[in-house]
Amino acid sequence: MKRITDLRTVWPHEANDFTKWLAEDANLEELGNAVDIDIDLEERESSVGNFSVDLFATETGSGRKIIIENQLEDTNHDHLGKLITYASGKGAEVIIWIVKRARDEHRQAIEWLNQHTDSNIGFFLVEIELWQINDSLLAPKFNVVEKPNDWAKAMKSIEGMSETDRLKLEFWQAFNDQMGSNPAFQKEFNLRKPQPQHWYDLSLGTSAYYVSININTQKKKIDAGLYIPNDKEVFHKLQQHKDTFEQTIGKDIVFHDAGKSSRILLYHSINIKDRAKWSEAANWLFETALKFKRTVKEID
């Protein structure tokens, strides 16, 4: 096994070679696994005034804006300044800086930014390595050297949360704890960062749709199903398989066609305010999400 130390022997030009390579679905997925975010590419070399950021993307489900800036060398002040400029210009909430080597002063700068921004903003500093075994294909490895201190930020922001939002956050934290020790869940889905919101999204490896699981504290219901962001053609295609959905998931399945987005979902009555019901709710959400995933795979 050998490490390729000169990255430019593989990617001579950052924009034309490395950024183009990173924009491929499989490589973005690898980066997403490293930073624990599902990344959907929007645009390569995306304009920011007279400049352009290497990759502009969004997070699956939440729609949070992501910028990715690449540097096949040691970090420098110039790229740090660009990173902040691009983040501002794009209104980004997730900022990822990929480099060959992170210098100590820039690691400290990213750490400082994470400590002094609110819980909606996150900076990631990622080193990329390239390895090869004999004449095998080159294997990239993303090493996250600085990331948001989510726990500290959650504690800092929890003071201003409403009682309902705090309940939602605690439910999803409990959901993660339960599913984190569930091998079946780990095989099918990736855990997401808990947020004080009613939804929790699970990627299916496509930008066309994903599984969304939700809680409703007022109506004492939970639901799980497919969320199609903005593609009526996909929704109507799936709707043609209504019989298949009803056979595999249940007769009470609902096809909901809204303005831009559409949903195919199943409801279940349960009171999330009753903490004793949380384990039951988590299992139902996972099992139903898995049924949707398998049904869609069967249809495809």
C-alpha cells in the first residue's frame, strides 16, 4: 500500500480535474459520509459575484445550502477569505473546505468560527488522502480535522427553545440512540443529526425522492412515507402503482399532491408527549420507512 503525496499527479487542475471528480455522485456520497450530511449537488463553479465557488449544493431533505471549496495544497489565508466570502454570497449554512493539509493556524480559525456562530452554521475542514494498493484503483480518504461542536451549540441554543421544540429534539435524540444500536436500521439508513423539528429525513440514494418520518404533537400522530420535492412526473408515475403500495404498506396509505412537493404516506396514532411511547413510535417509524424503501425498489 502506498500513499500518493503529490495530489496534482492525479488531479493536475483543481477546477477541471479535482472539482469535476468530486462532483460525481459516488464521490460526493463519500464526502457526505465523512461529514454526516447527505449532499445534493446544485452547481459546479457556481457564481458568487465576479468569482465562483467550486461546488454549490444542498442538504437532502432540509434544503440547507452547502458550499465546498477545494485546495490541493496546504491551507492559506487567501482560501480562508474566499470561503467566508462565498458562504456569505450563497447564504450557506454548511461550509466545507477540502485541503491537502490543514495548517494549525487555519484549524484554529475554523474552530473559532464554529464556536462563535449559531447552531445553524457549520464549518468543516477536511483533509483528503489518496491511497493505492499495487496497481489497484486509487482510493480517496476524507479526514475531518475540524467540525462544528454540535453538542455545545445545542446546549447554547436550547435555552431559547419552546417546550414543544425541546420535546421534538429529545425525541429524535432518543430515536438516534435506539436506532444506533439497531443493526437492521444501520444496514438500510444513515442516522441524521437530531433537530428541534417535526421531520427527520432518510436518504434513498437519489435526489428524486426520499423517506420522511414525522411527528405531530398536537394531533397525536406520526407518519412515514416518500417525499417528492418538486417532480410531478415522478409522483404520478409512483401513483400508478397504488395497488402495490397498498399491498405492501397498507390500505390507509395517502397520496397527497401539494403545490410543488408531493407525498405518499401512512399515518399512525400515538401521543409523542407520552415518553413511554417513544420506543414504540421509533420502531413503527423505522419499520414503515423500510417498507417504503423496499416498495420503491420493487417498483423501479
